[in-house]
Amino acid sequence: MYNALRKLAELIASGLAIAGGLILLAIIVLTCISIAGRALVPLDIGIGPIRGIYDMTEIGMAAAIFAFLPWAQMRDSHARVDLFQPFMPAVLNRVLDLVFNVAMFAVAAVGTYRLYLGMQDKLSFGETTLIAQIPVWQGYAAGLFGGVGFVLIAAFCILRSVRRIAGLPV
């Protein structure tokens, strides 16, 4: 059972990380096209900057950041201070990892819930971005994929920490 959950968690985390990377690549391509179009404006050949590139970049960056959070959690890559870790017993380090994972689960759950409430708020008011007139709720919805993945992976990491404390294979 645990191995199936581990494989599913790895699939979710890696899938979201790849999606985040693809989003970043799309932002890079759009930015390059927009810059090239802006540079060609003086030539008057009908090519100009992409309208609303800042809006698209902002939404894409937020979605990509949320997509990378599950990968960081799965790989224990979040920043932490481990100044005293080498001097503590291994059991205490595993207990501290459990505490850290429970805290990250709480952060993920509250953050994702607040992101959902923000999306509902933007949806109900019909707010759009200034230039491209993209509905703002769509950016929140894109971030929710990563947020939900973050909650799921954080929950799995609690299970993994408990197994480490119990001396079971992870």
C-alpha cells in the first residue's frame, strides 16, 4: 500500500513540476516574441509587442511557483535551519522532520484554502487584468492545481516521516 502511495505522490509531484517548467518555457517564448515585436515597431512591418504580456507573465509565474511546491516538499528541499542537526540523535532528527512536515501540511492546507477563497472572490466580482482583460480568477485556478498537489504531497510526507520514526522502509 505504501509503495503505491509513494509512486502516486512522486507522479503528482513530478507531473506538477514538469507542468511548472513548461509554463516557464511558455513565458520565456512569449517574452522573447514580445521583445522582438517591440524591437520591430520602428520598422513598421506590422509586428509589435504582445498586448498584455505582463499580465500573462504574472499569472504564469504564480501558477509555476505553486506547481513547484509539491516537488520541493517531496524532496525535502524547503529551506530550513539545521545548525544543530549533526549533533542531535537520529531519532530526534526524525521527530523534528515529522514536526516540520506537519507544519508544512498546515501551511499548505491554509494557503490552498485561502487561494480557493480568493479565486471565489475574484470570480464573483468578475475582476480582470488591466491590459489583457484576462479574468483574474483563472490565475488563482491555475495556482490551485499546485496548491492541492502541495496539500496531498505534504500529507504523504507526514506518513513518510511516521514510517521513518517507526523504522519502516520508505
